[in-house]
Amino acid sequence: MAGKKGSSGVLARVTRTVSDSPIVSHTKRTASDAAFVTKKLLKSTGKAAWIAGTTFLILVVPLIIEMDREQQFTELELQQQSLLGAPPVVAGQK
């Protein structure tokens, strides 16, 4: 039993020495800084995505709907003209 206690004391001393080394503390500090920067980056990216998505919904979606309505109206006019026997009007000519 005495041999096991002595070997665990050496192991504890080595572990403590490694844990207290400047390389380990520098690595921990760097990992902490990286986690902080990543958290801030994700937060700001989320805000930017929210702004971009909201802007898209407010400005672009109504434009797409209006363009679709205009296209449907143009197709309806062409269909009515062809049923009435008038020659079809090519887009850009009137």
C-alpha cells in the first residue's frame, strides 16, 4: 500500500506542476478569449440575420408579389386579345 501512495503523490505533484505551467495557463486564457469572441460573433451575426430577413420581408416580398400580378395581368390581356381576334402585341411595342 505504501508504494501506491507514493506513486499517487508523484502523479499529483506532476499534475499540479503541469497545471501550473505558463503554457497551460496561456492555452486556457486563449481558449477563453476564443469562446468570448465566438459568442459575440454569433450574437452579432444573429442580429444581422434578423435585420436582413426583416428588410427582405418588408421591401422585397411586396415587389415580387407586384411583379407577379403585373405578369398575370399582361398574360390575361394577351389571352383576351387572342380570343377577340386582334393580333398579339409583342412586349415593348404598342
